Amino acid sequence: MNTLRNQTAFAFPANLAPLTPAEVEAYARRIRAEAIADLIFKGWVALKSVATRGKTYLAQQRALAELQGLDDAMLRDIGLSRSQIPAAVAGLIERPVAAAVNENAVSDQVVRLVPRHAA
């Protein structure tokens, strides 16, 4: 019985006889199953991506609401003004760690106000 042996549909070696209808049907079923499996995998990846974006958006909205709920004195204590809140939530504001505050800190170390995964 002849098989395709990983050959494309139009590149048959000269020593193979034409395929029988049963072989063509088996090959069609196999490539259809591979295409469906690929489609399911890509759909799953897209769904995970949408879920991750949704979780990130909700975390940013919670952080934004939390920071906007603070009074100006508390914002000043953490080194922010009210106009910097959206940038801080987006992870765009960084500040160097003061060596006096943390003796283990390296001078070029930077602290993000919001964790990277939430930004």
C-alpha cells in the first residue's frame, strides 16, 4: 500500500503509484485533524491573551482607584503628585532607592511604584 510519506499532495516520487480513494480519504482526515488541532491551540492562546489583558486592566483600575483615594499629604509621602497617578499606575515613573533608607541598596537600583506585571 502506498503512503504519502510526508510528501506534499503534488510532489509524488516517480516510483509511487497513484493513491487509492481510501488513501486519499485517510490523508484528508489526517490533515483535517491537524488543522482543527492547530485552530484549537491558536484559539486557546488568544483566549489566554485576552484574559491576561483583562486581569492587567482590572489591576490597573484598582491601583488607580486606590491612589486617587489617598489625600495629597499621603501622595506626597510616597513621592507622587495627583497628576502623576496615571503615569505611576502605567509603570512609567521610577525613582532611585536612597542608600540611607536601605543600606543594602545598590546606588543604581530603581524601585518601580507599581509591579511590572500589573502595568
